Amino acid sequence: MRVWPGKPYPLGATWDGAGVNFAIFSKHATKVELCLFDSREALKESARVPLPERTDDVWHGYFPDARPGQLYGFRVHGPYEPAAGHRFNPRKVLLDPYAKAIGRPLSWSDAMFGYKIGDPAQDLSLDDRDSAPNAPLGVVVDTAFTWGGDDLLRRPWHDTVIYELHVKGFTKLHPEVPEAVRGTYAGLASQPAIDHLRALGVTAVELMPVHFHLDDRHLLEKKLSNYWGYNTANFFAPEPTFASDPAHALREFKTMVKALHTAGIEVILDVVYNHTAEGNQLGPTVSFRGIDNASYYRLLGDNPRYYQDFTGCGNTFNMREPRVIQLIMDSLRYAILELHVDGFRFDLASTLARELFEVNQLSAFFDVIRQDPVISQTKLIAEPWDLGQGGYQVGNFPVGWAEWNGKYRDAVRRFWRGDGGSLNEFATRLCGSSDLYEQSGRRPYASVNFVTCHDGFTLRDFVSFNGKHNEANGENNRDGSDDNLSNNLGAEGETNDPAIRKLRDRQARNLLATTLLSQGVPMLSAGDELGRTQKGNNNAYCQDNELSWVDWSRRPDGKALAAFAAKVVKLRASEPVLHRRKFFQGPSVRGIPEISWYDPSGAPMSDDAWNNPNSRCFGLCLAGGKIDVGERGEPVVGHTLLILMNASDQPVPFTLPASGVSRWARLLDPAEPETGNGSHEPGKPFTVQPRSVLVFGPAERPTA
């Protein structure tokens, strides 16, 4: 086989139309061999060729006879000295960190571990079994794709409504999606799936991890799997099992993005750069560990045999190594430029900010992101916590970042559960959480507002269970959070009691409405609008089955809830006062305060009312008129809206304030979702039903 020196950049396997350049980083290796495989079934490589050049710790070579479709891996030589942080083992075939596609998945065996399983010395022992029959392999690809005029949609943050979904779980049970593509990228791109998203009115899908991941061996042995996918083994290649044809996963992924863009829907990826699937010192040797363990992972300074673990997953990616930062940046740019992805949600993002031990928002990671002309212009969302000390960093990320707002989630849950003393914080969260974001120069859209997500109860379960029921996970119900702030409203789990069922339906509408009426960016969890249930399981990470998949057979029962959710999304989109770009500041143009607060008597909220632990009902008025200026200098005009909320279990007569409106029309009422607009006179009481939220607008709506 011919091999030329090649180039150290770009990293990975790059087809240039004439041959393939292979390049891989390893600072501490002594030799790197490229291994070429003839088929997925091959038990060993057909050729093993040392890469001839080393430039700035990158080993590289150009192979003029290699072509797209070539399966490959690496063997990396160096010291096996776990006590010094090195775990090289050339008996292990390693996956290229820059592989753009997976040609063969992993099959578990003891040979996938760099040490001898069962040896009393554990990871200090060197295993000499060859992993070639079992190791995952990369495949050389031609990344060319006909995008046509497709590009990033660049929808403004304040106009964004996010829908978090799992690629497989969203369409796996959808009866109108062709059976051959259910649970795949093609399934998500199918017309029935897109029709549902458009009918709901969401503007972006946030895909749970779609990078190639591993199913933990211990889960497979229990006939479970890592369904959520937060167990990444490669940061470029799409997960092949999500493709209707795994051999063409990359092309199918691009086709999905193009279809969603055509429908006006952005694509945000949930990315997991904080740790990898290789786990702690007893984990497998799949890629990074065998390529250069001491460079890729955070090791304990006084005992580098062990890993620093801020993630609860056994290891932490080493953000202090420039080549690791480069890997992440290259991965992000690739997703934007080659896959046309519109943004990213960073799992356990606090881990990425740990320069030494403490979280540091001025870390190299954020500096590099902020100056990058490609990445900085996309939507960036942080999950602002990890499991390490000081890891809860809600509100502390830099300008340019939005955050999953866990404080919003908890405040909304407490208020609608009926907790006393929750009114002050709840009001702050409704207004975009200025206490968290305004002082640093950020806007309300820095707050991604959610009540439910993939992690925890579904919306239906949140109003149906007081405690978790995770027995199916095989951990004796010890896993998952015990702090759910939920309320089953009278019975644990499903019930035939019509009064409880009606109340649960109303409470679900309240929570959806609150999320969509709050300032900031609302995020809905897939299937919540259909009444999806996990039967009380609040940690279904390992349940790749009907328990986790969206149950479309519930559509008849969930039709009213889905229609209500779509109605509120449409109301939000049509009323600029519900999705402001800026925090509330003071009087509007007409001298009316931008926001006013009222108690049930119709009087402005007093300090006593705010601090009354029994206060569970209030109103807020958002002043209309010219509230902003558009991109071209045009005025953004909105209507005045009155929102009433009652979290108590008793009806409350509420005197409607005037607020410059001659008559009020009822626009939204979860207690009577099919109600007409009606007409209501200011100064007269209106009965707010127990556990309900209402929206009123001017009966005669001015256009300016």
C-alpha cells in the first residue's frame, strides 16, 4: 500500500477526490498505525500501516489508493503506566475521534478493556487480547451533499419556541410515519412528523444526543440500554442506529435537517462534551483512552491513575488541553458548516468551565467560543450545572449564552403545587428572571423556560404522581430524583375518578400556558401535549421501549391538550408583549407602566400582599402600544394583555382593572379551553376558577 507523508491538518480521514489523508493527535504516543478493514465482519485488519510523519504531536499520512467506504481504526503505541496516567495498548483498535461516520458499531467482549478483567490488580494489569473483532470502526466518507439554497435559519431568540425530542422515541410508534423509517432521522423528516410540529407552532427542535454513543455493557446484560444517549464515543458521526440505513446515516441526517429547515424549524443538538463513554479507570478502551489518556482526560494530580469526575459518569474531558478544545471547536464548526445545525445545548456545561477545580466563566472554552465567527453566531444553550462542588451556575454564564433555567422550573412547580410563600420568585421568573441575567447585560431570552424535560417526570406524570416509580430500571427505585415538587391531585398514578382527571387536565394546561406566557424562551418536552406518560418513572434513561417512546395512540385523549398548547403558542407569537427582547424597565410610551401587578380586589399589589404566605392569586398587566423597534427600524406594536393566575383550590372573585382598556375579551382560559372571547367590564368581578390561568385582551383591539 502506497503511503505519502500527507498533512497534519485537517484531523481525521479526509477524502480529497484522489486519496485520503489520515491525521490523529497523540502527544505521548511512540508510534501510530492505521488499520484498514475489508468488511464489517472482518476479525482483523487487512493492512496495518505506520503513519510516517509526526508534526506538532499529530501523526499523519496520505494514502492515494484509499477511497470512501474504507473501514479503519488505529493502534497506538506507548507506555502502559496507569499510575503515570498512560494507558496505551496497541492490542486495542481505536476509533478515530474525528471519524465522520461509523462503519461498524462496538460489540462487547472482555477484549474491549485495556486491562485484564477479573485480575486482582484490576486496571494496573495489561490485557493482551486483540480487540479487532469487536472494536467500533470509522469509515471514510465523501461529505458532498446537495443542500440547494438551505442555510441556517437564524430565527431571533425572542421568537423561538423549542421542542425537546428524542429522534427514535418521537416517531417509533407514529402510525402515519412509514414503518420502514419510524424512529429514524428519515422518520423525523417525514411529513406526518413535520405536520405535527408545525401544527403545534414550535420553531426549533432540540434533539437529544445524536452523536455516536455506546450502550453500557452492564445495561445490555440487564436487557436495557443507554436510550437517552448521554454516553458519547465520537463527536462528529451521527448515531447510525437512528438511520433507516445505518450505512448512510450521515446523508440521512443532512436530509432531515434540510426538511426541517424547509418547514421553518431550526435544529439544535444536545451535545455531551463534558465526558465520554469510556468511563473511569475500569472502563473500556475504545478511543481517547488508548490514543492519549493523559491529554484527553482530567486526571487526579496526585494520583493520575484515577479520573476527576465532575459528571457522575466516571471521567471528565480535559478542557485544559488545547487539542481537546480544538476537537470540540472542530466538532461544533463541522455541525454548523457541514450539517447546517442551528445551535447547541451543552450537557453539564459547568464542567466545561472548570479551568482547575472551580467553575470559571472566563475559561478558555468560553473565550474560544466567543471569538469564533462561526460558532458564536448560532444558538448556544448551557445546562448550567454539573455534579461537582459549586457546579450549580444558573445565571452565571457569559453574554451570548442562554441557559436551561432550573430556578424557573422549580418556581413554577412550587406555585402551581400551591406552596405558600412562592409568589415573589414566581413573579420574577414570569418576567424573564432579570435577577439572574440583566446585570451581566443579557436579555430575557437568556432564560430557557421549562417545567418538564427528558430528565424527570413527563407533564402527565407530574400531575399524577407524588413519588417516583423507577422499578423498571433495575435499581430498586434508588435512582432518579426524590425532589420532584409534584402533586398527584388526589390519587397516585392513573385513576378513573372523573373529578381528579378533570383537575389534572386543567393543571397540565396551566403549566403549558405558564411556560408559553413567560418572558424568555419556552421549551416543551415531546409528547407532553399528548399526555405522554412514563408511569411515574422519572429517570427513563435506560428504557428504549414503549415506556419512553411517544405514544401516538393517546392522540384522541390528548387532542384537546395539543390544541390548547397550539393555541397558546399562536397567542404568544401574535402578541409582542409576551416575547419581549428587553426586560421591563418603566413607563410605556403612553405613560402606563410596562407591567403592573394586581391583587384580587383590583388594587395594585402591596408589600403585604407580596409577602403574604397565603397569597396564591394575582394578576399582571402587560402594557401594549409601541414596545420595541424591528430590525429595519419599524415599530413593534402590541396589545395590552391582562393575565390572572390562581393556584389555590378555591374560586377567587377578581376585580378586573381598567389599565387603559374599555372592555376585556377573554383570550385564554384553561378552566374552559373551548370558551369564546366574551366581553368583560373593568371594575367588575370575574370569578377565577381554582387552579387556573386566564388571559384577557382588549375587546376592540387597536392596530397601533
